[in-house]
Amino acid sequence: MAVVPMQKVRLFVHHDEVDAALAVLQRHGAASFFETRIDGMNPATVVFAQHDLLARVQHAVWFLELYEVKRPLLTQLRKGVRFSLSETEAQHQGGDPDVVEAIVSDVEAVQVEFADASEVVRQLQEQHEALVAWKVLPVRLAALQTNATTTLLLESKIDNAPLVPRLQAALAETDIAYELLPVGDCTAALVVERAVATGHELDAVFVAAQAVVAPAPTGAETPEIEITKVEEALAAARGEVARLHDMAEHVAHTHLRQLKIASEVLGWKQERHTVHERAAATNSVAALDGWLRLDRKEVVDTELGVAAPTAVMSELEIADGEEPPVEIKNSVWFEPFEAVTRLYGMPGYTDLDPTPFLAAFFFLFFGLCLTDVGYGLALVVASVFILLFTKVTKSTRSFAKLLLFIGMATVFVGALFGGYLGIDPSLLPTPLQKLQLFDPIGNPLPVFYLALALGVVQVMTGMLLKIYSESRNGRLVDGLLDQGPWLALFGIGILYLFTTLGYVTMLPLDVISKLAIADAVIIFLASGRNGVGVVGKLVSAFAGLYAGVGHFSDILSYSRLLALGLATSALAFAVNLIAGMVSGVPYVGFVFAAVILIIGHLFTLAINTLGAFVHSARLQFVEFFGKFISGTGSEFSPLVRSEKYVSIKDD
């Protein structure tokens, strides 16, 4: 339950064993590497021989996925979308470049044929469209062009407006010799000299007449005859496309799995090659610098001794100001809450991992924001379904566990708040009514006080964690002087409140007030120690006292727990109210009511779950983390296998 210790290392290994050594590190995701520069050694010059093959495989996978038989979503969830293979199976099915290249060549041949056939269909369709336009002129197409003249088919740009008068008026302004043949209200054939047809003088005529020239079709016979020929050719071309489509589906069925595996295996090799490029090298040895997870050092050393006997790993000294990358590791109970921490960003390397400390607060805050047993049960059912009946990625399973926890929190808090899908608590069975301790709608003040009390507890917890964090880094005195007086002041405030309410009578109120003043003086003096010079110390001292405003505003931020809980109850009640209003409609009222209830509560569940997650996380990020996390570290990005298509299982 902490930030994973990192060691800066240098790996020396013979060139012939670099890939094997990196494969071990990649298998365990144990190390990240950076550019290596060593005096007397040159940058490594290596070439990934299968770079082009990888690109071709990825393109072939993309093409065949278009023709893959799509499985129902439920089947994909139940059986998974990745192939579960052992290391040996993955290398056997996707690691032979000769076999893979032969398959890719076949796929590329199908793709080229498919593209050619599709282009033929496109050209024939364009030709067919052009011929249809010329059907209004029943002449042989070979006669459209003679040694002396050219026949053009013109169409009006203006709907339902005669074209011939406009053309005659525009041509009258020129010296062009022409013959105009009306073939419809909006269409006309224009016969002009060939030299005129290829010049620019006609362009002005067409602009003035608002006419456009129809594309000239190919062929020699009349448009009707040519259309028949084109339709026959188009049918044949479409048949060829259909044949190639079936062939692509067959290739996808027989080879897509192997190509996906090959894409994954080659991708792993390329990632190792990319790391190798960052190495420093001699004629026989490569050196790679990076960061190693100490919790995986033992297993890595053992496997390196077998896979790459020449590999030697030594520790490097961390330079001044250099900070290792950060990875966090938690127990099975806290691991799902890492998603919240990672949304914020990794803590600094010397900071505490906040995950185990935020877990209980996030659990409770989410429940207070959603406050409905029905919605909580929906989250629990969804998460249990994912965990028990689907094959999903590790990160998705982790999030499903988080969903299970916060769903249980919602059920627990919802029972205490009497939230059951917006149903009036007075209509609930007596046992459920007895569970209710709070009425956020009828009497919201107790919930408000509860929210503020939780805020005080979390802020004080953050201060305690800051003291602990400082002690771990050898600054216990600083931690006590910075946080101790504030903790004492919070304790004095709580004592004052309980004394005022009559719960505690150990000290009179005036004594408690004097203790608070004395503590404020201690805060003033402790904060002033950080300043330089008299003025600097005074400024620092007053700034330390002013921090109390920040603590007060932080606590007020927790009132959002009440607001979000009220919003959930109000929306659920509104959905029920609307459904009740339409249920009285004769014959179809119950149908409308059912639709409104289903859609309304699903919408309320979605929007309020999102709001509960965001605001519960925000309280951690702003009000809690800032108390004991000094900064954000760079996340550890190891050399690790991507698992887009393949999930490796133990041999």
C-alpha cells in the first residue's frame, strides 16, 4: 500500500541477447528506459527488419475487420474480444514472418482486386448517369462529333424555366454560328463548330443563359442501346464485387485471427526495438539506462540469468534534483480506488500513496451523493455481471470492483436516508421505515451537519498524514510545527461545540476560548519561522493565520454532499410524479407511465452517478490531497506488452 520503490539501473548485454533481455523486462512490465549516453560508446544503430511487415499486417487486419462476422455485444462481453494464449502459442501462431507475409500478400491481392472492381463499378455508374441524361436526344453517339461540328447537351440551372429563349438571347450577342434543337423545357441540344466548342467564347454564353453542359458519354450507338450495354457490364462488375466480398469474408474467417496475433507479436518486437534504439553501444555490447521496479527485481534477475546470460544490471546513482517515476501498488481491497488517484495524477515519489486513505471517504461520500437503494442495487448488479459473466480487461475489472463498492455504499446510505427510487418513505414497509435515520427532504439540517462533520474529519486526517509524510522524509519537527497547532485548534473547536451543546462539561467555555487564543499564537509563531528577516517572518506568520480561511472554505465545500443527495431524491420523486400523472390516461396510460419510469430512472441513475463520482473525487483532489501531497510525479511508463488482441496466460 505505497509508492513502489524504484532503482535507477544500467543494463549491459551482448547485442545477440538484447531482444531476449528486453523480452523478460517487457513480460513483467518491470522497467522504463530513457536515452543512454556513455563516454566511449556510440548510440546504437539497429534496424527493425520487420517494420514494413508490421505496417502491412496492421493494414490487412484493418481491411479484414470490415468483413469479419460481427458477434453480438453480449457474446463479446461473455467470451471477450481478446485471444487468451500462452507465450508459446502466441509465438507459434504469429511469430513466423514467412507464413505471415504469405498471408498478408494474399490479403493484399484480394484488396487490390476489390479496389479495381469497385473502381470499375464507379466508372460504369458515372457512364450510366451520363447516358440517362442523353436519352432525350435519340441520335447515335458517334454522330455527336463530326469533322466540322460538335453537339452539346445543355441543361438549365433554373428548375421549371424554359432554356431555349435564354440561350437564343445569349447567342444573339455573339457571332457564333449555331443550330439549337429544343428537346424539353429545360434541355436543349446545341450544334456548333468544333473550334468554337473548344474555345472560351461559349463559356460566357452558358453563364448568361444559366445553363450547364451535360458530360459527353462514351459509345457509338444511341443512348438507349448504350445504356443496355452499360447495365449489362454494371451487373457483371457488381457480381465481381460480390464475389470478392465473399472472398474477403472467407479470408477474414480463416486468417484474421492469425493476423491479429501476428500484429500483436510484431508490435511487441517493435516496442523492444524502440528501446534498443535508445541504447549506447560498442561493437559487441549494448548499454541501456532506465528505472527498475524493486518489487520485481528478484524475478527479473532470475529470468535474465536464463534468457540472457550475458546481461548484467548495475545500480546508478540518482542525480541531484532527479526524481524517479511513480507507480503505486495496493492490496486487493484498495486497488479499485487507484482509479481515483490516477485521475488526479501520481503523487510525488517521496509522498504517500493517497489511495488507501481516500478509499473510505470516497466510499462514504459517493453513497451520500446518490442516496438511493434502488440505484445502488443497479450499480451492484451491473458490476457483479461484469465480474462474473464477462471477460474484460484488467482495468475494466478493477473499475467494476470500484462500481461494486460504491454501489454497496449507496445501498447502505440509501437505507439510512429512506431513498427507494423516489418513493415516499411513509409508503414503505415498516421494517424499511425503521432503518431510516435521516430525512434529507423534510429535515435537511442534520445531513448538512453530517457533511460538515465528515469534512472536518477528512481535513484533520489530511493534516495527520502530512505529519507522517514529513516524518518519513526526515522533517518530523516541521510537520509537527506546521500541522500540529492546526490539529489542536480543530480539536479545541470540537470541544467548544460539544461543551456548548452540553455533551461535554470537562472545561468551562472561557477556558476553552483561552486555549484557542493560545493555540492561535502558537500558529502565528510557528508559521513565522519560515520567513527571512523581521518583515519576512511577520508576513509568513500572518499568512499562516490566514490559512485558517482556507481550512474553513474547505470544510464548507463538503456541503455539496447534501446538495447532490437532495438532487437525487428530487429527480427520482419527479420521475414518479410525472409517471403518476400520465398513468390515468385511458387505455395507454400504464404504457406511458412504464416508459417514463424506465427512461426517467435510467437517466437519473446515469446523471447522478456521474455527478456523485465527479464531486466525490473532487473533494479528494482539492480538499484532501492538498493537505499532504506536495506535488505530482511522472507516471511510470514501463516497457510492457500491449494487449489489444492477445492476453497472455501462463504456459
